[in-house]
Amino acid sequence: MQKTKLSYAETRYESQTILDYLAEKESLKSFYGRFPELENFKIQMAEKAAGFKQQSREVLVQQLKQQYAGFKASAATQANINSLLEPNTFTVATGHQLNLFTGPLYFLYKIFSVINLAEQLNISYPKTHTVPLYWMATEDHDFEEINHFNFRGKKVPWNRKDGGAVGELTTEGLEELSKLLQKTFGVTPFGKRLLQLFKDSYCNHKTLDAATRFLGNELFKEYGLVIIDGNDANLKKAFIPYAEKELLQQTAYKKVTETTERLLHKGYKEQVHPREINLFYLKEGIRERIVEVDQKFYVNETDIVFTKEAILQELQQHPERFSPNALLRPLFQEVILPNLCYTGGGGELAYWFQLKNYFEEVKVPFPILLRRNSVLLISEKESEKLKKLEVAISHLFQKQEALEATFTKKVSEIKIDFTPQKELLKNQFEDLYVLAKKTDASFKGAVGAQEKKQINGLEYLEKRLLKAQKRKLSEQLERLTEIQDSLFPNQNLQERVTNFSEFYLDYGDDLFTVLKENLDPLCHDFTILEF
């Protein structure tokens, strides 16, 4: 096992917003609360404890127990759920879509980030207890994003009709898919284990939320992970006052718009666009936006319409029918959880930066934001191939064209760099510019045009020479690009494409052991693991 770290800047895959956040640039500091350093969690604990009521803990534990009814939660998970009744117990949370069979690898990295962070906090602050928590995005409705996983370069699809919140979808069609997976996973012990895990998850549970809870519980139960479904009527009762403000005052739209304008002024990008009302209406296979027109509230793409009085009554009687969108879900989460920290990818954290002023307006503590661990898994065989080519793993993060050019220039016996010739040419033209000053402007323009033409000619020759050397080194370049294509499928990060099953077939549960032991959530670098 070999572990290497790269700064996120070196990977070239991270946004400038997150790079500035990790560097604690002054320009971004007003858009978040406390930076994820160990000593800051003590202050966060005190702030959260001061405003989180015992009644909220009782409702949370009651609903978690109800959600886990019928599932065999581990002793560690049960203990963590019970501990949430105590005023000195907190959560560190991550959230994720209900991707088929976990989806891309970074699902694992999110979960291990919160598991390891909770362990670090429990060691550093023994008088408190911190619980790792996974928030299932059961209310999402983008079925196309979750209805497949990738295995060895091919998409494994789940074909069925969609509609409404994905958590409520039945597992129709997955029995047939499990039969196809028998050939995909093979007959090795690890292959059989994967197939059985898929069947137990998706063929023995009627809905996608139940299947995902079972799967997450099976993969992480020994670490005490607690899984929560926010699509819960009793949990949403606590959110009624905030949803009412959203309907009547459009507070989120006003505050998030102000914050977004400040972000844009500082050169950062808008991640999520706020709407006047950031709530969906959720009922019987539909999840559509609520839109206000002339004091009437319409459910988009339906015939459902409410008066002001009627929609407020609906909210009181059926809070489960009001579903927060991407901008409001973070607030819902922080209202119902004794949460210290949210862990997510760069894109997720970027939209949290739009929310701080809104949290302050509604008087809810803003959590610490942690960039989840990112990982590249490389086999010993692939690593040896790179060593023979004398290429560092870090070079593979380049775009393929740049990688080929860098490698060719490095190993070519001919120097593919016409910089000296360009400098010599520029020096020669300096004398011509001196002469041009003594004549008219047209001659100076002619000199400039000729200089540009000659520089372009040298650059063209340099490209031709590079192309010729690439042909000469084609066998080595082919070996190099094959490795990159394997580790960066479709020129994307491995963690955003590849499913864990590819590695589980080779390593079994050792995959989870290696990730658990090597991921440090408070180390703000990209991790490369060779095993």
C-alpha cells in the first residue's frame, strides 16, 4: 500500500471557488462560518447545543427508530441513534442521491469522510459524542441521474418509468437486472457476494429508499453509520415555520440573491439559482414547483391550485407534502439535526456559500463545511507500468493531449522547443522597429505583420515536429494513454464514474478497510492510493 497526496490545484479538476476556500482566501471568508479545523468544532458544538431543543432530539430519535423498523441495524448504529437523546451528542452529515448500487465511487468517500471525522471528534472531545450520518436524498426527482451505475466502461441501466420523489419509486425491474448481473459479476467469491448484496438490497425491498437504506447499512454498519430519510411527516413538522416564511415572505430568494450578487462581484460563480419559492409540492407520484401568481399558489405542470389560506392549512395538516429544493434542503437538515458539519463535494459546498446570510436571517447556526475526501485508486500493476514509462501519477491529471505532448517532449531525442529561435527572431525585429520609428506608421505595421507571420511559422513547425515525434513514439504513447483511459474514464475523475464493484471484485472487503484507514477528512488534499 502506498499513499500519495496532491493539492487540489495540482489535480486541475477543482473550481477556483473551492481552491480559494481551502486556501482560506480573505475574499471568501464572509460566505462561510468556521473553517474545518479540529479546534473550531468545540465552538461549533457550543453554538449548536445552545439552540437545539430536547424536544427536537426526542422527535429525531423516535423517527429514526421508526425508519429503521424492519432493518437489522448494528449495535453501533443503534447506540448512536439512542445517543442522540443526549444534549452533548452531535452529528456530522453528508448527503447523497439514491444512485443504483451506490453509483460512483465518491459515495464511499463521502461516507468514510463523516465516519472518520466523527471518530476524530470523539477522541479529541471525549465529553461529547459525534455520530456519522448519511442523509438520503429521497425527495429528488431526477431519475436519469440515479438509474444506472458504470461497470468496466459500460452503463448498467435500470429501465422503468419514473415520476415523483425517487425514494418512493418501487424497485420494479431490478429483479430482471439482477439476473443480468450474474454474468457481469461472475462466479468468484467476491462476485457472488456482490450479486447477493444487490439481490438482498433491491429484490427484497419494495421501494428505492428501503433498498438504499439496506445497502448503506450493510456496507457501513460496523462503523455505526446512521441513515436518515428527511421525507418524514413528523420531521417536517419542525420545518413548518420556515416553509411558511418561504411561501409568504420569500426570504430565501431575497437573502440568497443578495449573497449571490456579492459572490459574483468577487468573481465567483453562481452554483444554484434561487427561485421566488424554493419548495416543491409532493404527492402521489408528482414533485413539482410551487409558484405564486396574484396571491394564488399553483403547483407547476398540474391543475392543483391553492389560495393563501388553503396552502397554509395544507402545510399545517400535511407538512410531508412540502419538499425543499436544493437551496432549502440544507436549512431543513440543520433545523432537525444537532449537526456540526456538512461534508460534500466541491459543487455542493459552492451552493452552501450562497446560503450563509439566509441562515443568519432565520437564526439557524451555519454548519462547518468540509470538502469530502477525493481519491484515485491505482493498482500495483498500473503503477509499475507508469514507472517503466518514467511518468509520475500526478501527470495523468492533465488532459490527454497535454499529457501526450509533455511525455513526447520529455523522451524525444530531438528538442521540441523553438523558444530560442523565437527569441532570436524577436531580437532581429527589434532593429526593424527602430528603423520603423524613423519612417511612417504603415511601415511599422508591415514590420509587425511580418514578425507575427514568422512567429506563427515557427509555431507551426514546432507543432509539426511534435506530431512527427508522436508518430515515432506511438507505442509508448499508446501504453501511456491506455493507463490514463483506465484511471480517468472518459477523461473524468475515476471517483465520478466508476462503481465500487469493479474494485470489490479484486479486493473484497479489503477495499473498505483500506479506505477507512487511509482517508483523513481534515487533510485538504487529493489522495492517491496504490494497492
